[in-house]
Amino acid sequence: MKTLNRAAQLLFPVLSIVLVSQAFAQGDINLESEDNRIAYSLGANIGQNLVAQQLIEGINVETFVAGMLDAFSGDLKLEPAEMMAAIQSYMQRQADAAESALADNLVASQEFLAQNAQNNGVVSLASGLQYLVLSSGPDGGASPTTTNTVLAHYHGTLLDGSVFDSSVDRGQPASFGVSQVIAGWTEALQLMKVGDKWRLFIPPNMAYGEASPTPAIPPNSALIFEVELLEVR
């Protein structure tokens, strides 16, 4: 029963997406109606969350809706035990895919860092952190410690160049504590001086490891940041 409940939590919102899509195809949605605007907004919000969390991958949506409609009518075509087995198979398939992705991402990250370490100008530290100095600030610039707050511009990408976060793109530098960021940042910032701009190559264990905070960063990903230290506070 717990498995069924969990699967329902994951899959039920898919119905909202399908019904909204079907309604659009019929051209009958009137978004001037407050009730329709509420319903549409709730469905869109659920759909965005599903897409972001990648919970609709591998699901035949039409067949899913057919099962929902059969449940409403009471005319189910599978026995409860059969449905339980199918849902358990789905959950196991998802778990296996996640485990495989963890291993594949880690290997890809390690291979990238090993090759990157051979590039001209790249400095590799004992921790596994790598950096490339893009430009240097004036002599005598201050370096932060773990007790400081800094102001910095940054641009973060995955190994394929996909941008997942960027104060540069937002046009607004970020302020944060040196000890309140990922380990790769904490180590690098203490080596930088105000005015320095470095490209950081951060191994997974010094970034987010297996516990990524966002689907935009796959688990076990090495991350690349361009960081410009603007101010030590």
C-alpha cells in the first residue's frame, strides 16, 4: 500500500498535464474565468514541478490516463496484485536508473578532471580542486578567511557548458559567507585576492556530490565556475 501511495503521489499530477493539453487541443479554455485561471495555474505549477524533477520520464501518458478513467468508472483491467507488481517494477526501474546515472556521472567527472589537469595554466590542488587564473587583481589585495563575507560575480556551468546559475547573467553580484558555500568555493576563495578572476573546476565531492539541490545539476557532477572576487567584507 505504501508503494501504491508513493506512486500515486508521483504520477497523479501527470493527469493534470494531459487534461490541460487535451483542453487546449479542443480550444475551449476560457482563462477570463477566475475558476479556470486557478485550475490552469495549479495544473501548470504541478507540470513545471514534474518536468523539473524528471518524474514523467518513461511514462506512457495516454495509458496512464486510461487507467485513471477506468478507476473512475470502476472497470479496471488488472487485478490489484498485478498493479502492485507493475508499480513496484516502475519504482525499481527508476531506482536502477538513478544509481546508474550516479556511477556514470562520477566517471565522466573524473575523466574530465584528469584530462583538464594536463591543460596549460591549470593548477591542481591536493584536495582535487583545480583552477585557472584568468586575471589578477592589484598587488596587495586582501584574501578572505572563513570568517569573512565576500562580494563576487560568478558564472556556473556543467561540463557540457549548460548554465545552471550565474550572477553575471542576472547582472547582480552575490554576497555570501566564505564558510557558507560548497567546499570547492571555500577553498578557492581563501586563495584568491580582491580583483582576481579565476575559473574553478570543482570535483563532485567538493560540490554537491550525490545530493544535488536542483535537477539542473545532475548528482555526482563536476562543476565549472568563473569567479571574480570583488570585495572582502
